[in-house]
Amino acid sequence: MCLICGWIYEEAKGYPEDGIPAGTSWEEVPASWLCPECGAGKQDFEMVQI
């Protein structure tokens, strides 16, 4: 979950709009990837259980 805006990355869905296919684990998301809602870097995300 993005600590800046609250957007949640779901591994099961991925983010195909940004070239991240469904099933991509958070660890496999490139370090250069940015939050699609607010532009925060991957370092501004924290793992949450939903």
C-alpha cells in the first residue's frame, strides 16, 4: 500500500497498464516503478494484509 495516497498494489491483478502482468510479486516490481495515483516511489510502499 502506498503510504502517501493509500493506493494498493494487488499481486493477483498486477498493473498491466504499466507492463506489470497479473501474478507479479511485489519483489519483482521494478525499483523504478512509481505509484499510478500519486507518483510515489516503491520505497514509499508498505506491505499490508487485506
